[in-house]
Amino acid sequence: MTNFQICDCINPDATTILSSSSIGEAESVLLKYPAAEIYILNELDELVGLVPDYDLLKFSWLGLNRDQPIASIMSPISIALTSSDSFETLVQILSHHIHPRIPVVEGQRLLGTIDRATVMLALCRLRSGSDDLISESKPTSHKVIPSPKFVQTGKNRNFREPGFYNNP
């Protein structure tokens, strides 16, 4: 389909922590570097699992022992890509699984992650015929858009408030 390469859109800034680190340390890392998950590495820098932010939230809410090793609550990596995988494989995985981002590995070493937003950008560029798929405007941050405001009508239907999309 394309000459698009997975290595063109890897985000190398994945949030990681050693498996011997405590849950409390993982919470601190997550607060310092906001991410949807923390990737867990062993002492050889091999990817061994991940802990989603919602698991850390749940753990904190329950007030469980923060001194436990993070490895005690990590999930195994169920899906990973390599830099040699095809664009079609990448799209297929991201469109059929709930995971918003997929780790990219070389052997067991974590190279980074690829997320849906970057793949959507690549697809848009493919449709527009742009040769430079990623580097022109690789997303660097997310803009927070307020949720639509709804008003109740007399017929139990919700309609968007006029002018919502014109607000800054």
C-alpha cells in the first residue's frame, strides 16, 4: 500500500520503570511524566510488562501497600510490534484492539510506542498524497476541547447549544 515505515512514527519517549521499583515510585513517575501507562523493564532493559494508569489509580484508591514491587501488579505485554512490521499490520492491530498505543520492540528491548493519533495522521497524509507522512506536523501535545453543551428541549431531545464550536 505504501512506503510508510513503522520506525517513521515511533514515539521514543515511553514512560518506563524497573520491575524492582515500588508501586509508590511508579505513582511518582506517573505524576511527574503523565502517561496512560508505565512500561516495566527488567534489569537488562527488556520489556516485561506494563501498568495502566487506571490500575495505579485503583491501587491508590484501595490504599494498598505502596512498597510492593510494581511487578506484582503489572500486566504482561499482549501485543507488540517490531520496526519491520508492515503499515497494514499496524493499522489492523490498532483498529481491532482496545489499546490506544502499541509498544514497538527490537527483541525484548523497548524502542518506543505508536499511538492511534500518529497513525491517523499518516493515513490522512497518504490520502492527500503527501510524501512526508510524519515529520511535517507530528503531534506534540493534545489540545483540550470542552465537551459539547447540551440543552434540554420540551420533547426530551438533546441539542447542542448554538455557537458551541465557535467558542475558543
